[in-house]
Amino acid sequence: MKIAYILPSLENRGPIIFTQYLIDELKNNNIEIEVFYFNEAKTNSLNLNVKCRKISKFKKHDFTKFDIVHTTMALPDLYALFFINKNKWICSMHNELIKDVKMSHSKIKSFLIIKLWLSAIKKCREIIVSSNQMKFDYEQLLKNKKINYSVIPYGIYEKKYSEILPDDFNKIDFFKSHSYKIIGSVGLLIPRKGFSQLFSLLEKDEKLALVIIGDGFDRSNLEYEIKEKHLENRVFLPGFRNNSFNYYKYFDIYAHVSYSEGFGLAMLEAMSKKLPIICSNLAIYHDYFTDDDVSFFEPGNEKSLFLAYKKIINNFEKYKFSSYKLFSTMFNVKTMARNHIELYSDFIKSQNS
């Protein structure tokens, strides 16, 4: 089996990292893999440990030697619309397309991206999603009965910690030395991620500190709000860190507070290290979590967020245990890879029959 993955870039971002995990495990199953991408990474580039080739987004490349061409994110999906044999094309959707695009772009740009992206994936015969809710949403959105949807949960490796940067350690150690509980979160600093909601927790609990790993265009707005609320001594924004996972050993609680999400990679990593989880009550998670597994809150509701936080504080060991149990039973990378291999095999058979 020969598979080509087309990515927008090799940027260190959630969908690309999930693809990296998948590729690593598929290689262990003797599957031949090659990666194609369009743009150089703006910050840190991932090493996917396979042959990676940069191609033009405007020129057709020869993919005839591959059994499957698997695309991820908008640019690759648009490329596939024009240049990929539809009998070979599978795409993965990692987001709530319309909601995510509208929260990340201007009105005019959002309209164009949504229109183009939908026109592309309407032509795809096999779409992979991470939850039954996403499957339902795309069925309603695309209204094309010829599309087959496969629900495959994400999987990650359980990794070992290594050291963080000394200056970062000193800042976090300051929190620890003052007996602060630390809430941590990771992601792009964009409005959709909802990080500013967490400031309300610090206003309600003076023994709480916050660390958010990541960078993005909303950073200046977050810094302004931190200063306005006089939280400079209890909030740390170190910026992008290539191995953000290593900071989790200093967190007491992990907060996943997005208004919209395909699935939170960082949250799964936090589960793998037994961190209790505060989680946005998004429909995509209802296939996998209950309020006994993670502490749900309604995004945009400060009271709901505080109650979710207090629920963890009052049931700390329970949520640590349930967090790791979720990871170990549902989000194993070997299971994710096995499900993809079965899908790929069935897809190839169906196209050849």
C-alpha cells in the first residue's frame, strides 16, 4: 500500500501533529508513505521522518504511483478538487468548518474560504471525521449521499517528560513557591481558543496562576486584558514552545476552553499525564466524555466555568483517574492507525470493484 499525504505545510500545529502520529504508526505496519506540502513553516517545522516534498499549489503533480492520496486542511482539499483522481482521494476534516473560518478571518475572506472549501470536499468520496457529531454536521452541510463518512478517534503516544527552558522554569517555579495552583493550556492565541475566559477564574481565586503555551495574532489583546485586570504576576505567556507537552508536569489542571474545535490534541496529551480536565461543552466530545470524565462548562459563561473549576478542586483524584482512563482506552495511536488501515484497504477494494 502506497499513500501520499498532502499538507498545507509542515507547521507544528494540531492537524499536522496528528498526521505525524498516524504516519509513525503506519510505517510500523510496512506502509509506504510520502508527504507533499505547499508552504514553508512560519515558525517551527515538524520532522515527519518520511520523504517530504514541496510542490506548487497551482500545478498538477503525478500521483499515479500511489493507491491513496490523503489530504488535510483547506489548501490540500482545494488542490485535490482540481488535480487529484477522485478514486484515490480521502480527506480528513479536523474542524467545524464554517464556525472556525468565521472566527479566524474577516467577513469577506470567510465567505470566500467557506465557499471554496465546501465546493472541494463536496467532491470527495471518503471523509474522515473524529466524532459522530462531526459526521452529522457534515452530512447536513454537504448534502451529498455519495460521500462516505468514517468516524475515527484521534490517537497519540504516551511520551516522557524532558526539561523546559530555564527562564520558563524560573517563572513557573515562582508560582509554585507562592503556593499557587497552576491551570495550563496550549494552543494558538486566537479568539476561537477562548483563553481570555480563564482570567475570570484568577479574579475569583487569588491562589490560582495561569500558563498558556502558544502564540498568535490575539496575543496583544490578551496582554492588554491581563494588564487591565492586574494579573501580570499570575499569568505567564511564554509564547510558542516546540515541546509544549513538557510543561504539563508543572500544571495542576488542564483547561480546554475553545468555542469551537475539531478535537484538542493538547487536551489528549494532558489526559496522558493524568491531568484533570476543564473542557468546553462541545457536541463533538459527547461521543467520548461525560461530566464524570471531564468537568464540562458552557463556553462564554463565567459562572459555568467557575463551577467546573470548583468541581475539579473538590474531586481532584477522581478527575485525575478518569482523565488517564479516557486516554488509555479511547485515544491510543495504535487503534487510530489500525482504523485507518482498515479504511484504506476497504476504500481501495471499493474503487477497484
